[in-house]
Amino acid sequence: MASIYDINSRATSMTLGRDDDPESSSSCEAPASRTRIEPEDVPDELLIDPEDDITSKRLVMSIDFGTTYSAVSYIALSEHQRVDFVSSRDIRSIENYPNDKNREEGSQMKKQVPTEVMYPLDPQFRGRANLNRPINTERSATSSDEEPPRHEADAMDIDNTGYDISMIMSDSNDFKWGYKMHEAWGRPATHFRQTSKAMSRFKLLLDQSPETQVLRNSLRSTLKHLTSKKIVESEVGVIADFLTCLLRHAKSQLQSLRIYDDYQVEIVLCVPAIWTQKACRDMQMALLTAMKSAEFKGVHPSHQAIENLFIVSEPEAAAAFILDTEPNIQAGQTFVLLDAGGGTVDANTYTVSQTQPLRLSDEIVEPGGGLCGSSYVNERFRTFLHERLQAEKQYLEHGRITLDGIIENIVINKFEYDTKRHFDIYDEQRVHERYYCAGLEDDAAKGFWDSEIIVKHDQMKAIFMPCLTQIAEIMEGQIVSAMNKGVYVDHVILVGGFAGSVSLEKYLRLHLEALSNRLGYDVNLIVPREHSVVAVASGAVLRALNKDNGPKRQIQSSYGIRLDEPQGFYKEHGKAKAFCDRVDGLKYVRTIDWKLKRSETLESVWKCEPFVCQHTFKEHEPRFLCEETLYVSDSATESHYSLNSPRNKKAEEVGNVVVDFTFLREQGLIQLTREMLANGEYVGKRHYRVAYTMVIKVVGRDLRCYAIYNGQTVKRARINIASGFKPGVQ
């Protein structure tokens, strides 16, 4: 009996439920002859997904996951509604975040939530917080079915006045996010108990720039502590936990407005322009995990992938918002987009090439930026308070009150939500700021009076100035660099949470005035008065509604499928270790066939040539489950090299396709076989060999796999590969 092999694509050979340890064996043989199985002809009608033609009401929702604050914006579109005339005025943002500390009615700051979490140092918290993973992305150390631990005695839940404090005691051991984390961090007792671990700025874990290295090291130190206690599994898990809470709140708000349940959802994800493809993939995976945990619409039930995901760069999203709200900006003009957030300040310089729909030139100069957002003003104020109160520590600290707790109470409850937003470095009529500190003894020489810390105007100005000067330097660097290339900047557009600072706006206006005098031409500062804190999130929605004329569809990563190829058939195998298929008794090398190679330019619909996948099954195998594993790499392009080859070193699993062919045996469509060598000797065991045709197709930002057998589509699967393109690709 001749052996039957497809020499190009005996894919995966992963039979689910059977041990497939790739080890060499002396009983294995390399066959002397191979008969190629040709793939079936695959007409286009077999590659049509039924849901592609469905039209219904659409919910386009963007997520601006920021370093210190995050926002969600959206628009609900009726069936067949045209998007030509949609503007930023039609876009709404999620509000009513739990424990919102913004006291001003109508404040734009209510449209964002702190990107911060606090983990109890107890792995069982996941069950209580409903953060257990629906898949094995991050398992809790204990079963979610276990009841949460009770206090030692019910009597401990009642204080001596008869008040029930059990809920308060329970809350102190709960997972917290957003404003609730701020509220807890502002309580002095939180810093005494040390039963929780707070994390902020964890977005920077995905950043690779040298400027964030020190901060990333600090974050990873905290992460190491949490992983050692089995609180989290990875940095992606921390992001997924925050996004889960964000999406649950967004879902509840949308449902209350009746614009969720019967809508098709498109998710728009905003990412920094400097992020690598790896960072975008990790962010996409965190979002997928969060959508599953939050049971948020948009995850395909069969493929376990985000159905409709569009990724856009944060600068382009903000620019889309600005061009929609600032009619004075004209085609051909050049502007610096200065996004001043809580953690980072980013600067990008663009020339407007079109205005309807928005499309910008590539960056005129290298993007600029730095770690000088508003949270660094908090850090300087925190350091200032430590220096002022260190000598008072001995008498201020008592019971559960610590100096750290006292300072955080002042920073969060007074400085963050009041002083920082309204302090004017040029208003010298305001002589000083006052901060209450219980138990502080009067000392006029130290500036302590009536249990308050007195901060003079010049002291507060000194706290602000390092961030303001650094931001001005970043802005000036963009303008001067552009002029050196013969491009004159017309406008600087200031957006982001820090854009609401009176001090920052005035300082930049005066700096621009002086710079304009030096350069000999005027540069105008534009600060949007409405919705600037959600400029990125709102602009992302606008950009998603007009995807035409975006970057060319050049794939930035390679995508391939794992293949088990007969040992030695390709020169690329070299001395790669072969393994023995314990069923057919033959030797194979496990490789990757890169079907979609980085740097290739794709049409909006692309497909590879059909290829054959084969799997062997024992005679009494209960089910014929064939699994194909998909890989992604930002560097590999050469096929047939071993999976463990240096050329495939950074390849990562990105998805799996499982096809059930048990019906072939049940319907008598397959027969037992055994492999025969050229000398007539049989090897291996009697087995079944399943061979079918596979086609990989890219439609928009989806990679779709089709398993074809006997002219029928047996299985469809898809993964979203938006992170494999440049942000903004249609």
C-alpha cells in the first residue's frame, strides 16, 4: 500500500485527546515514496460567510485606554443610517462612573475614569469580584465555586454602638478600580493595613521606549509580587481586569439607554503611534479577554474572536476630532497635536491633506513626548508634603494613621480634584493654598496653622513649573524641527486631561508668543473648550465611520500555520530534530508555513492557494478532531524551518482551528490503512488518515479559515488581525 502524503502541508498532525509527544524513535522510518494529495478546487461561494450581508442597527464604540485616565465614546446608528453628516456633536461618552469624585455638575472630567486598580492580596477575590476568566487566560488560584472566607465571628461585624459594619469590612478586601480605587487610596487606614496592592500607569508596560524603562521596572516589581501570590498572571491580565470593569460599566449605561441589546457592535481601539505590533497584539488580547469576562457583545460565539475591531492611532483619532470641531483649520495647513494626558505628553506634527474625510500626511518630523503629564505634578506635590511633614511624623502617626495615608488623603481628595485643575501660576493675588491635616500642631514658622498646611503661591508654582517647561520644550521642538525641513506650523492644538489646566494653557500661550517673535511668524494655540478630555475617544468614532483613504494595506506581521513535514524533504529542515508519529510510524519535522508574509500589500479581500491538511487517528480513536494552529511573527517570512529554528524564535500562537471529522467514519467514508515502505515492509499501526482542503482568506481586518471536504465547507473560523496592520487601515 503506497503512503499518502501532501509534502507541502501535512498540517499540524495534532489529534486532540491523544498524546502527541514529538520524540524521535528508532521504530520510525522515512518513507521512500510519497504520493501527493491535491487540494480540492474551491469556488468562491464556499468562502462566503452568511453574516457578512447582515445589516442592522450599529453601535460604534471606542476605547481610549489612557496611562492615567480612560474614556469610552460611542454613536448609535439606525439601520441604513448614512454617516456622511455625522459630527462630533452626535457622539456621546460614557459617564456616571462608580464613586465619581468630580463634584462640578457638567464637568467634562466626568467622561473619564482613572486607569487604576487595587488588588486584595487574596487569590479568592476573583470570585467575589466576578473576574474569573471564562477561558484559561488567567486562572484564579482557587475555585470560583468556593465560598468567600467569613470573618472569625459574626459578633465582629457589629461595633459597640450596634452599627452593622460588615459591608465596610468586606469592602476593604475587595478589588477596586477607577474612582473607587481613588476613594480607598485617600483613606489613611488603607496604607496601614497593607492588605492590598495598588497599580497605576500599567499601560506603560506595553511601551518599549527608553524613557519609560525605570517606570516599567517599578511596575514589573509590583507585578512580580502579585504573580507570586497568584493574584494575577501577567501584565496583559492586569489590563484585562481594568478593561473588564470598564466594559461592564459601559454595557450597563448603554442598556439603560436601550442602545445595546439589538445592535451590532464595532469596537474601536485607540493605541499610541509608537507602539510595536507586539504591543498592539497584547492590547487586543487583553480586550478580547475583557469582552468575554464582561459578556460584552462583539465576540463571535464560535470563533472566540472580536467580530469587528478597528484600531486607530491616538494622534490620528485626536486629529479627526479637532478637524471636525475647528473649522478654521484648512487643507494644506500644518499643526502640532499636543496631547497632554496624566502620564505622557505626546506631540505629533501633521499637514492636512484632506478634510472630508480626514486624512493626514505622515508625521512631518519625528514624534516627540515625555513623562510630564499631570500625574507628575501630583508626584512633586506628594514629595513636597513629605518634606514638610517628615518632622511631624512622630506625633501625627497613631493607631492606623500613617504619614503616607495622611499625604494621600490630601493629594487625592483636595489636590487632584481641586487645586491642580484651578491653580493659576500667574494669579499672584491668590496668596496661598490651605490643606487640612488633622492633629497638626500650630507652628507659624513652618506654615502650620489651625490644623492646616499653608502652601505659598511661589511654592505651588515651583511644583507645576518642571512639567510646564518640559511640555513647552516638546512643543517647541516640533515647531523648530518642522521649520528646519521647510514646513511652517500654523497651529498647536492642545488636548487631553491636562489641557484643562489654566496654568498650562497660559504658559504655552506666552511661550508661543515669545517663540513666534523669535521665528518671525505666528503660531496659534487652539484649546477646544468642549469634550477635549475625550478628543481621542470621540475622534476614534469619527475615524471609524470614515475608513476610506487610510494607510495602504501593508501587513506588518506574518501569519502562518503549523505543519508537520516529512523529514528531510526540504533543505530548510537541515539538522532539525524530527519526531515520530506514533500512529503511522514515520518521521516529521514540525515547521511553520507562513501564508501571509509581513510587508506584503493586500487587497481588501485576499486569499491563499488551497492546501491540504492531514491527520492520523488510531483505529479506536473515539473522535476525529483535527486542530490547526495559527502563528504570528513580526520578523519571520521563510517557510519550512523548524518551529524551534532561530528564524521562528519570536513566533507566537495566535489562534486554533478545530474541525470534527468523526462523521467520516460514522458514514463509512474513510477506511483503515497502514504505511508501506519501498521494500514492502509495513510500519506503524492500522489507522485512519483524514485529509481535507484548507483556505486562508483575509477580509478587511479578519483572517478567516475554511475547512473544505468533498465540495462542502465543514468549518469556518476567524481571528481579527487588526493589530497586524498599521493603525487606521481599512
